[in-house]
Amino acid sequence: MDKPFKTIDELICLMNARGISTSINTKGIIEREGYYQIINGYKPLFIDIKATELAGEDRFVSGTTFDQIYSLFEFDRDLRMVLLKYLTVAESLLKSITVYKISERYKDDDEPYLNRDIYCQELKKDRLVCNLIQDFKRKLGRLETDGYQNKGYLKHYLTKHSSVPFWVFVNCLSFGDIFKCYTLQKESMRSNIAKAFSLMFQSNWCVSQRINEKDLRIMYDHLKELRNACAHDERVYFLKVSPAKDISLAHCLKDLTKLLNKEQVGQLKNQISGLLSKVKQDVPIIDYQKLLDAMGIDSFETLFVQQTLR
């Protein structure tokens, strides 16, 4: 086998041989977190490139300790927790505005989200729309062969009113569900929703900024990927999203700040600044600018400055 199983003691010996100093706490940490998750996920900033090329296997810069690599691992975990809080705000905003605009336009329809006619009519998207509606029906427990148990509050509305308003149903939708619902709307509705975001931005920042339906789709596509990475405990400081994997964390943060108010942006900035200051102090061996570069940050101070979309 190319990668045979190794005991924790063998992994500690391997780390020592490659230039990582360990401590009495190392074994317990690996038992809890996993070797691969810590070392393979967070080693790039600690690698001695020239020594690695000469040895043909990983070699770490002099002075590297397991505790320092674990500190970077913890920084990333704390970063995920901070991001999740504000990504939830962005998710809630998309749900709220999308539901309001659809319900406002189709006020005579008790369950417009199940109506094929409100969605885009392009033939190439027909299957996507039908799949979305089927998934919505499944969540309502209306597919008899499915056996899906719907939420208690949905069952209440179905029993008492025989229908579930969109503003109630949306509570059981995921980020991905509401994103699909938005992207599969007719262009006029997508533009109407995007206009509401533009007006909200102007109200929050006293600056005119036009967010069109394409801008909104791209922003939320990035944030959806970031949210999934945070929720599934993936490495985020080095994250690249989009199909081309060319959108950095910093780019995602700029997208996110367009959806938050001034107070929330200030809180986000302070929390990330605090995490960066701590990791800079805890892990002095790494080049701090390389950490910022990995995050896509040219200048932390200008990262949260709002700029008008063109």
C-alpha cells in the first residue's frame, strides 16, 4: 500500500523525523482531531520547500512544533464559527426577501412555490424546476410513497388550513434550497429581488449601489459554498470557491459585507482581526503575510471598505 496504516506513536515518530517537535499533549490531540485533519490540512505554511525538494518528502522549517500547527488548525476552526454566524444572516436575508417578493406578486396563490408557472419557462431548466417542486412537496409530506415525516409546524398548517404559506414553509428550507428557488425564478422576479437588495444596501450604507440579478446570484453562489465548507468542518482560510476554484476567502468576505449592516460588518471585522492577532502571536514561525495571501487578503484594513459595484 502507498499509504499504510500507522499508529499514533508511529505518526509522532514520523513528525519528529520530518522536523516537527511534539509534546506530551500531541497524542491526545491526534486521538480527538485526527492526524490528517491537522497535519495535511495545515502544513503548507510550515513546509521548508528547498529541504522538501532535496529529501523527496515533507520537511518542515526549523522550529516547527505540533502545537503551532494545531494553533493554526484552531484558528481556522474559530474562523469557521465566526463566518457561520454572519453567513446565517445572509441566508436569512435571501429567504426573507425572496419569500416576500414571491408572496407579494402571487398573493392569490396559497402555495406559489409549488406552482410551475411562477418559475422560468426555459426548456433547459424544466427538469431543475420540476425537481425543486418535487423536493418541496416531499418536505410537505405530499409524496405518499416517500415516507418523509414533515415538520410539526407544517403538519399543523396542513391539518388546520390545508396549505402552508411560503413564509412558514421557508423555515424548513436549506441555503441551497432557497438559492435554487431564487435562481429558477423568471428574470423579472430575480430582478425584483435584486432591486430590494440594492435598496437595502443604500439604506444601510447611505451609498447608492446597484446589485443586479446576476451579481446577486454570483455572490450567493460563493457564499453557499463557503457556508457548506464551514458547516462540514473543512479548511476555510485557504478556501477557493466557484467552478474554477479561483475565488478566495477575501472575495467571499467582500460579498458577505454587502449583505450586512454597518454594525454587523464592524463586528465581523473585529472578530476576524482578533483571530488574526492571536494566531500571529501563537504561531510566530510562519510568515504572517503568507497567511494573509492564502486568505486572498492584500490589506486587512481595506478588506471591509464598501465599494460600489460597476
